[in-house]
Amino acid sequence: MSFQKPSVPKGTRDFGPEEMQRRNYIFDTIRSVFRLYGYLPIETPAMENLTTLLGKYGEEGDKLLFRILNSGDFLKDVPAEYMHEPEFQRLWPYISEKGLRYDLTVPFARFVVQNRDKLTFPFKRYQIQPVWRADRPQRGRYREFYQCDADVIGSHSLLNEAELLKMADEVFSRLGLNISILLNNRKILAGIAEYIGEPEKLTDITTAIDKMDKIGPENVIAELTGRGLNTGAIDLLKPVLFLKGDNTEKLDSLKNILHHSETGLKGIEELEAVMGYTNALGLNSVISLDLTLARGLNYYTGAIIEIKSKDVSIGSICGGGRYDNLTGIFGMPGVSGVGISFGADRIYDVLEQSGRFPDVAAAGTKVLIVNFGEEGVRYCLPLLNSLREAGLGVELYPDAAKMKKQLSYADALRIPYVVLAGEDEMNCGMFTLKNMRSGEQQKIGAEDIINVIGVGKH
């Protein structure tokens, strides 16, 4: 009988112990900064009703939703005339009511509306959970991946944007990564659409220019043409998107270009305020105004944020922005929010490729107690308890195997210390502590082991 080799779906991955320790290092670093800035944790279900998800991410996003077939006979409610139609989209309302969440922001907005009476506004939340997108798997892009989101909702203050940028700067400083922070404003993009005479095509414009890094300027222009922008509008658009100079010079140029657009000037004013706050906060990283930054999600209304690694070319590793009325679609209008999302999987890839991960063994077992048999086990169990009570990760090898096998186990797991208690040690009430890196051994009492390991380099 032959067996097919098991596998996981494309775009998903298993994570072994070392990978999980590295991932937890990322999660713990991000979580500690979130807490430092007063954000509180929540979780939402992996699946949401499609009425919650559809129409929130734009045309492209809706296509990437993983839909879940209804339980049981999911075809029973499909009209007979639809069963053999080539347009399968007509079937969806009848066979699927739920989908896997595409991001954490829309479920968060739904959560806020449902729990409005229990929350204190402005409400600052963080959320670290997986999301799913039916995307084409490739380097740095997965179908299942983790997002680490922080949002504040119920406040229009631009201090929130500045603090989120400072928070992101702090996270990447702690992770030891060099980043570039790109900033834009959706109101500026709306003003540009007005300037080129195509205000009604703002969504088409932002959807196209959001692909600038992926497909290049020529293909973006071709897509804009395909979306109905005329040659005159495109000729006006190109020089605006690629304005030269520093942030101040770009903003001054925009003021001249958008002087007839109230919306565009408001966006410039907001950007100047955010940059002023971040200057006062003193970021380690440089913020750059990037007018090609659009972020294709339709719910953004103000600041747009994107962060990229300078160490590894992998696309965005963090992004976000201001959304003024996302809760309005769920019946709670006029509640503004702003947030950022860290892409944990891409951050992992950057840390791995740039060699910036710390030694994960430091987070694992510190001591292995060698098993010399039943009498030795009973002798060592009180020590096992004492070391764990002192906060040290300790294992007692479960089987009385050969010494070479037990030491190989410690070596393979990079356990820095081994405790031995044979007949000689038990006769004098002592233990032998072996440093696996230096090879040094010393015979000491139980109470001294904690002191040596606690202050030793391991």
C-alpha cells in the first residue's frame, strides 16, 4: 500500500521549535511596546460574516477573500438556472455566508460597534492574530500570515499618528532593523485627482499607483489608461507623483499645485502637523513624503503610513493609516480611528536574512539534569524544583540512557549547563555542574548552582 507524502497548502507553513522561539521574540518585542504606549489586547474570530468583510477592501481585496462553504448541503438553496452558469460569482450568496478575515482592522471596527457600551473612548487596542488572503504565494507573501495591529479609535487628534510612528520606530529599534518610513495623506491624493480633473476616479488612481513598486511606472500608466484616464490627466499626474526635493520642498510645491483644492490643502496641513509632532518626539528613523504611496484599501481617509526594511528588499513590513468612518458601515458613524499593522512574517524574513536574530537558546532550557537511574532521579528532583522556582528553565532527562546520548541531547538543543549526580556526588551531598560551552566542571552544592547560573554567561 502506497502513501502520499503529506503536505500543507501552498502559502502556509509549519513552524518548528526554533522558528517559534524566533517568532515569539518578534511578538514579545512588539507586544511590550504596545503595552508601553497604553494599548490593550483583544481577539476576534478567525471567520467573519461576509456581510462584515465584503466591500471594505476594494475590488482587489474582495477577490482575495477566502470564503467558507456553508455547512451540509451547501448547494440546496442555489436556483437551478444558476447551477450551470459560467459566472460562478452568482453562486456565492447562496453557498457561502462566512469568510476568513482578510485583516484585523475591519473585524476591529465590527468589535467596536458591537461593544460600544463596554469601551472607554478613545479606545487603544492591540491584536496579534493570523489573517488569510487568497493571494499567489511568493517570497515575502503568504496566504496565511500574522499581523500585529495597534489602533486608537474615537479621537481625531493627529498626535495619535505621531505616536504610532514613534511606536513603530521603537519596535524596529529594539529588533535592530534599519527602516525607512514613508508617509502620505489620502486627502492629498484626492486633491491631486481634483487637480488633474478626475475626482470621481480617485479609487482607480489609488488602486493603480499603489502597485508602483510591484509593476513599475510604465505599467501603472498603462493601468490608469485602461481605467479610463485620458492622456491629459495622466500628463498632469506624472510630475506630481514624482516631485523632487525634501519633505518641506515637496509640501511647498504641493501647496502651489493644489491651491484650489480645499481637501488637498487639508491633507498638507495634516501632514505638516504629524511631521512636527514626530520631530518633537525624536525618531531614530527618517520620515519621507512619498506621493506614490496610496495603500489600496478604500477605508483610509487621512494619513497613510508604510515602513520598509533598508536591510532586505522585501516590500512593506509595516503599514497603516487614518480611517474616519469605518464604524459607520456598521451603524456607528462619525468615529475616527488610526492604526498600524506589523507584518510579523516579513519581519521574520528580514531578521533571518540580515542575521539579526538573537541566540534563541537564551529563551529555552538553561539546565539539563542527567539521569543516572532511579536513585539519582530521587536525589535530583528537589534540585529540579528549586531551579524552576528560581525561574530557570530546567529539564531532567526522562530515561537512564547512556551519558553520551544525554550530553548529545543537551548539545543539540544548545542547553548551556548540565548537572550530574552520580554515586560520588550523592555520597557527599553535592552536584557536578558542567558548562557545555567551556567544558569547565565544578562540584558544588544545590544552593550555589543558582548563583553560578544566574550570574554566569550562557
